[in-house]
Amino acid sequence: MTGTIAIIGGGVAGLAAGCYAQMNGYASQIYELHSIPGGLCTSWKRRGYTFDGAIRYLSGTHPHSKIHQLWDELGALEGTEIHYYDEFTRYIGRDGRALIVYTNIDRLEQHLLELSPQDADPIHELAGAVRDFTRMELPLDITPADPRELLDMGMQMMPVLLPALRWRNVTVRAFAERFRDPLLREALPEFFQFAPPNFPMMLLLSTLANMNDMEAGYPIGGSLRFAQGLARRYVELGGQIHCRARVERILVQDNRAVGVRLADGSEHRADRVISAADGHSTLFDLLNGEYLNEELLARYRTLPKSKSILQVALGVARDFAAEPPSVSFPLAQPLTLGGIPHERLVLKHYSLDPTLAPAGKSVLSVWCEASYGHWRDLKARSEPAYRAAKDEAAELVVSALEGRYPGLRDQVEAVDVATPLTYERYTANWRGAFAGWALTTTKMSMMMGGGMSKTLPGLDRFHMCGQWVEPGGNVELSAASGRDVIRDLCRLDARPFQAR
């Protein structure tokens, strides 16, 4: 029997699961609520500018990287030019000094020593740890299904076993406290925007190691082009994508998933159901909270989740190519956006990608933590109040940027503001968060162990994949999660797993 699969969600995890399902002889169909596939991995056009909503860098872009096998199997990077950063981000202190995160570890080490010779010991330790992690290759099979697979993962981690054990429970914030220079102490925890207080040092080290080795870069064309490549591969393999098809309920008979019901009332039967959608919505809405145990309830009650965000994107008649690709800078006066005060802004530009803006012009993007409740209440009050608040947020950001880049206000040609409600409307992500779980040392430990279960207690023929069952929630982990869930199904059905 071939076997039919209904996949909820056409983001990266759903598209990857669909591709591997088709490769392995299953007949799959994807149900996506938006008008296009991609989920959070998307871009949109405004007045000749393309605003990107996701990828800043992607692991596995170089053929010598093990993760590249994933993109090769999915055909995701065929014909795609990759930009490798020399400088990834820059942090400006109140005293005007700048910490520059160079992707070359030797150059970064020298820069940090020039900034703070008194901190030579932790600087050398940081650089040495990054060099250690250049020997680490993340396995493609990220969720061990049995002791043998866990052992295989351990063997692949052997080259960095001691560094991994050394750093697995160390937070970036704790390590930063070792620096005497206030700029280094303040800047290091801000390497990842929105990082929680217990963000793991291991992820910072492995990210810098990947960039040093040119194993992580930006795919020219951005997020939507990347997602379109996955969708094209899925359709070529015989899969079907149904857009504007919001799943309202997972159909269950005798504690077995048997299909999905859409918002239009239509029902679509399948031998199995995979949810690559928002975890909270899946468990509490699509399944009505009926297949939860105390462990799952505790996880959703207590584990920290990713922040809700506000994105202000601008298309400007100004070339930012000579500017840092990302810069965090302090504001002269705190700025309140959507009810949350901000003492600094993080500005990213996309001049590295000529496909996103006309020649000599640039796309700028500012992401800020947002209050979901604030924007929800505005929307409930009235549509004009909600739109006025979006306009005010854009005006405040433009004014703040004008202070740093005089003349910018008159060069703005396109403005787009995405609130948590925007993300919720187009992706159904809980409270408009940009990912699932916040990545903490607890989550890192789960990742290094057995991971999170892709099944639910008491419910047969149902699986989950994506950022709610994988620590981190980035693009490559989401795709690998889709691969993993089909490997699990092949094992259950006694089929050899095919990856071509």
C-alpha cells in the first residue's frame, strides 16, 4: 500500500516532509493557510522593493559542509549564489566604541584584543573554543529514534565531545561577565537579537565556527526564493499544495488521525497526518487539547517561547553597501514602540542582495520585541486605531534612523510594518512569535539527548515536525525535522528510507 499523508502547513518543515514523503512512495498533500507556501520563510514586495522576513544566514551553504547534503537532497540551493559575510554584525556602545563581529576568528580575536588588552584571557578562550567547534559537524538525523541512532550521533560528535561537555550548560551572559571591559561584557549577550538570559554559549561558538569555515552564508534572492525552490521540488516529485486552505480540525477516529477538516467545511482523509504547523495551535485548537499529558502541559506552561516581534521595513533611495550589514546602536532617548520602551535599535540592510532593491537603493529592516496584547487590543478597539499605531511606529523608527543617517527621511520610498498580528494572520504562529521555543541551555541539552517527541500520547498515525519539536527553530533544523519525521514513518512501515 502506498499510504497517504495529509501535511498541515507549507513552511520549510512541511515542504521538506512533503519532499521526503514523495521520495519514499507516499502520496502527500500539503494544506497551507496562506496564498503562497513558505510560512515564516517568506518575502513580500512593496513599491519595487522586496522585504525579507526570515533568512539572515543559512547553515550548510558550502558543499564541504555535512548539512549541505540536506539542501542537495531537496534541491534547495541549485543555481543560488551565496554571500559570505566578512563582518556579521556591529555593536555600538554608549561611549561610541564599536565591537565588530568579524566572521574570521583570527581577525575577531585580534580586534577584541585591540579593544580590551586587559581581557586577553577570556578573549583567547573564546577564540580557542570557536576553533574547537570548527571540527563539529551537525548530523542530518537530528532526533535519535533509538539507542543505536543516539550512539551514532555521539560518534559524529566525538571530535568536539570535550568542548561540547565543557560549554553545554554555560550561558553567553555568564561568560560575558568574565570581561572587565564594559563594552565586551554588554555586547556579547546581544550577538543574537531576542536571546533569552540563559542563551547557550555553544550556539554562539558553533555559529561563529560555521561562519569562519564559510559553512553559513546568505542565499541571494532571499527567503521567498528559497521557499519557492522547496515548493517547486515538492511539486516536481508529485506532491500537491493547497493554498488558502486553513485546517480547522484534525479528524480522529478511535484515537487515530484519519484526515483534516478545512475552514470551508471540506474533509480530506489520509492514512496519516503530519502537523508542521504551530505547536500550540495544533495541540490546543486542531486537537482541542485532547491528547496532552502532564509533561506536555508543563512544557507549554513553563518553557520560554520566542518573542513576538514588530518589523519596520523601509525601501530607501540610498546605497547602504558600505555600511555594516547589521548594527545595534544606542538611542539618544528611549523609544516606545507598541508599548515597549527601547534604548537601542538593531538595523539590518540587504544591499548585499541586488535582487531586493533597484540599483543604488537599499532595503532596511528593524526588528523589535513587541507586546502581542498591545497590538491585539488595538485591533479589537478599531481598525483605524491599529493602522494609526502602525504608522506611528514607522514614523518613530524613521526619526530614530534620521538621527544616525541624516537625510534618510527624504529618501524613504516604501514603508511596511508587520506586527505580531501580521505574523499570526499569515502563519498562525502563536501570539505572532517568529519561532517556537526560545533557545536556552535546557533546550540545548534536550537537543543533545533524545530530543522532543514527534508523536502524542494516545494518538496513533499522527506526527509533528518543525520548530515546536526541534530546539532552535531555524530553517535548517526545520527542514531536517521534516526529513526525520519521514524516516520515522519509513521505519514504522518497514520501508528503506530514500533521500533522492
